[in-house]
Amino acid sequence: MKIPKKYEAILFAFVMSLLMALLMSGVLTLVFTGLDKAFFTRWFNGFVHAWPIAFPSILVIAPIVRMIVKVLIK
């Protein structure tokens, strides 16, 4: 399945936020609560709360970061 190019920015934000929220919620859950039987439940709970913040944040922040990088590279 190919997605039209016009959705590239939204798809990028969706995938990036999904992976980053999953990774960061897992790391922070592990650091602050440890690894035990309830770890995956806490991780999922953290992810469910983090991802709705991460997705719109990346939609807003990614273009700004791209502009900053463009200025720094030239």
C-alpha cells in the first residue's frame, strides 16, 4: 500500500511519535519503577498517556527543527 506524498509530514509525525513515545515511556518506566511482573502494564499505560502528546508535538516541532537544521548546515 502506497500513501500519497501529500501525507508525508503527517505519516512521519505519526511513525516518529509512535516509536519515540514507545521507547521513552519504556525507558522511563524501567528507570523509575524497575522490571517486575507489572512492568509491561505500566509501560503500556505510560505510552497511552505519552503518545497523544507526542504526535501533535512532532507535527508542530518537526518543521521548526528542519528550519533550524537548514540554517545551521548552510
